[in-house]
Amino acid sequence: MQLDGDKLVTDSLTVAKSFGERHKNVLRAFDYLNCPPEFGRLNFEPTEYVDNQGKLCRLVMMTKNGFMMLVMGFTGEMAMAFKEPVAVVFTLTLVRIVLVVATASVTVAVMT
């Protein structure tokens, strides 16, 4: 990931290397994403790069949200090592929200 202005971005080639995948498989996963068009426009930018042989190749730039959408569909050991902590964070966030709502309800009940 790198900063592009105020957005955290990465690209499909970096994702492939990070997850031990072939780039063509990451591109195929991107092609099969069934996300809403607005989400796609805001979070993915198809582009190209020149490889070691001077050949023009396909590349997809993506925001942090695009990255999350893409890799949540991945399987395998590396993907699970990434997804498990994300699931834990979501659970902890839900617990915090429930506690805040419960605390606010008790505060309102005491004040009335």
C-alpha cells in the first residue's frame, strides 16, 4: 500500500506478490467481482504497465476498500492469515458499538 494524495492505494501486481498468486489470477478475480458500479468507479482504476520484456500489461490500481473487496474472495493459507484478524476487528467493533448504545440507553434512562 502507498499513499496517493489522501488515499491509500495498491495495485494488482503487488496484491499477487503479497498473496503468492499469479497476477493473471488476481486479474481474473477482479474481473469476476460483482460489486456495484459506483463502488467500482470509486475504488478501482484499470491501467497498464510495461513488464521486463517491454510488453504492455494490464494492471488494476485500487483503494483500500477495493483491496478489501478483492481479497475477501481469496482462499488459501495467506488469505486466511489476512482475513482472520479482519474478522476479529469487526467483532470487537460490534462489541464496542453495543456497549456505547447500552451505556447511552442507561444514561438516558437515569436522566429521565
